[in-house]
Amino acid sequence: MSSQHGTPHDSRRGRGLFRTKTVEQSILDTEEPEHSLKKSLSAFDLTVFGVGVVIGTGIFVLTGKIAKEQAGPAVALAFVVAGVVCALAALCYAEFASTVPVAGSAYTFSYASLGELPAWIIGWDLILELALGCAVVAVGWSGYVRSLLDTGGLHLPAALSGTHEGRFGFDLLAFLLVLVLTGILVLGMKLSSRVTAVVVGIKVTVVLLVIIAGAFFINGANYTPFIPPSEPVEAGGGLNAPLAQLMFGFTPSNFGTLGIFAAAAVVFFAFIGFDIVATAAEETRNPQRDVPRGILGSLAICTLLYVAVSIVVTGMQKYSKLSTDAPLADAFKDLGHPFFAGVISFGAAIGLTSVCMILLLGQSRVFFAMSRDGLLPRVFSRSHPRFGTPYRSTIALGIVVAVVAGFTSIDELAELVNIGTLFAFVVVAVGVILLRRSRPDLPRSFRTPLVPLVPALSVAASVWLMLNLPAETWVRFAAWMVAGFVIYFLYGRSHSRLGLRNRRPTKD
């Protein structure tokens, strides 16, 4: 008989598409020898993962680009606003990750609070988000490395340099990067965390060097006006226009107070990735304590670095004169310091390595969790007998992402990463409210403050940013979701382990 405090038997609660899997059953599944992951991570490791995936090339490009086009020197405030929006989501993630310390992040949280079909939808969404994100980053890394090789007089054949401007090619460097990182992830989380720590150390050192060096070239006059006068702009029509514009006739504006919030909607995407820390909860030695620290700590560090870089770049050069391709590097060049421009390019290339690896890590854990639940073939949920990693899902997904990165020009699909992340934020925030009501008895080592206010604000902020994405992105997202529904009803529903348990006779 099911008890108030929850036993594995409680997983029979609920039928059909919205049957929920209890927290107790989720944790019990992690103890199956062939399907368990090795616990080796600390709060420091998780914080490094968070910083490693969030701080990428965007810190050197996005800060200056948005300053010139949308916010002026007030881009620093836009990063603060975006950081607050992410903090609302991070508080919700921290409660769930400490309460349900199981691989899968938002997928696992949804299964415990919303039910099987919503969990499948968010898991399917996360696989797309993380796979595309990794492929996009790998292609970007390849571009930086080819540029550095060209500078040294080494040139890759055009046929091995990827697909660009209508010319088809195979991106050898992106392909090899994904395969090498896949191998590292298979060999163990501790090795992965050590490699990430070295890469992140180099990356953060470069960022701090740029901040400190740039501070000596700041001209106070460049901060005037701090908030430039508002300039209404007409966005593109048709499916290229933001959905909010098509729905409400909303006309966006650059600069001014509204420009700060418009810029926040763009720079928000520079923070994407901190939620991946939650996917490693099952491999953390003390997840109840360390996962919230990793999530919130990495977000705080990244926000400080973004704000500092934006203050430096707008102080070094008038915002209207910044370049949009490589604003920080070009600002140093214009001031007669090309050495720092080279350091920035090196830091960006190194930094993207850790971003790519952590995105691979996140998607393999989501795939592993869905496979362990039977929603995807169970063959992918076996852990390595020696390394304790989900090696089958890691290898399978690594090969797929390597091929996508090698053969496809996917710049136009990058915004699917953004809408996928925001959708996950919405689901997790709603899940916190529902689980508080359905399972108030659960021990929660971290509690989201001011529930339901904070989760409601997180939902509102995420939905608003989703509405600011192009309608074309929504169409592609809907197509991927339809494909997910088809797979669930053809395979996942009938193979669900929770569904099979519910169909067994009980002795109540």
C-alpha cells in the first residue's frame, strides 16, 4: 500500500500519459549495478563545468556587438537583467537537483512532477538543444583554429573546411574535435572534470587578462551617454520577425530604457548552459549540498565576468565605433596592441573546447536517463563496468554530433538551442510548484524562495524571451516536437518501465 512518505510503490500513481515516477523510484533506479553512474564530482567540479559551458566566444563578441547595436554602455545593465532572469530559473533548478539527484536534469524533474508525456517532450527537446548546441560550437571552434593555422602559414584544403556560403565541404576539425571529446567523456567523469578545469583555467585567465589590460585604456568620455536615446527599429517581416511582433504588433526599439531589455533578450543566450550542471547530479558525491552551489556559483561568476568585460569594451572605445565581428580584439588593435587581440582569439578557441565537451556530457546524460526509463532503447542505459560512465549513449550521440558538425552548415538552426533552453526553464519552474503541492513531505536540502512567486516570475520571463524569437524558429521547434510525439507513441509509451510496472497486478 502506498504511504504518505513515498515508497517505490508510489510510482504506480497516475495512469496513461501523465503517470508520474516518484522521486524514491528515480533514486532507486540509480542503484541498479549495470545502470548506475560513478559518483566522483564535487561542488568545485560542478562550478567549473558551469563556467566552462557559459563562458565561450560570446564574451569576446556579444558584449561589443550588443553595445553598438542595441544598448550602448548600458549593455552592462542588460547583462545584469539577463543574469537575474537566469537566477530565477537557477533557483528552481537548484531545488529540483538537490531533491531528485538523478541524471537527466529537466527530464527527470518533469517525470516526478508533470508526468511521462511532458517528461518525454522535455527530454526530446533537451536532446535537440544540446546536440545542435554542441555541433554549432564545434563548427565555431573549427573556424578559430583554421584562422590561427592560416596565420601560421598552414592552410586546410577547402574541401575539408566545412560548408560555407553555398560551397559544400567536410569540416574535418569539427568532426575530430567531437570524437576526441567523446573519448574523454567515456574514460570517466573525473578525467573529464580535470580536462575541463585546465581549459577553464586558461579561459578565465585570458578573460581576466583582457579585463585588467583593458582597464588601463578606459576613457570616461566613452560612457556618455550611458543610456543612448531610444531609436525605434523595424524588424524583418514574415517568419523572420519576432513572434511577439506578429502577435501583438510590437515594434522593438534600440537604445533607451526599452533597449536595455531588448538587449537582455539577446545577451540572455550568452548564459545558456548553467542548467547542464544539473545533469551531473547523479555523479556528484554530495548532490544535495553541491549541486545548488555549482549552479548558483557558476552563474554568479559568469555574470560578474560578463559585466566586467562589457564595462571595459565600452570604456575603451565609443560604442558607436565598435566593430560587430570581433569588437574587443579590434578595440585593442585600434589602440595599437595587437598582442591582446591574438590572446583573445586564443582564449576563444580554447574556451570553445570546454563548451563543446560539457554540451556532449549533458545530452548523453539526458539520453541515458530516458533509456534507463525505457522511453528509448534500454541498450543505451548500460554504464561502463570500469569507468562508470554511460558509454553507449555517449558514443552513439558523439558520432551523430560529429557527423552533423562535419557535414552541415547549421548556423540557421542555432536559435533552436535558445528556444529549447527557455522551454526547459518553463517546465522546471512549473514543476517546482506542482511538486511542492503533491509532495510537501519530500526532504529538500535547498528550497526555492518565495514559491510560487519566483517560479511564476521565471515562467513569465522565459515565455517573454521565447516570444522575442523569430516565428521561423517556432515553426522548426514545432516540427521537432511533432517528430517526438510520433516516436513516443510508436515506441516510448509501450516500452516505458513505469507503464510496465503499472500494468502488473498489485497486492494492495
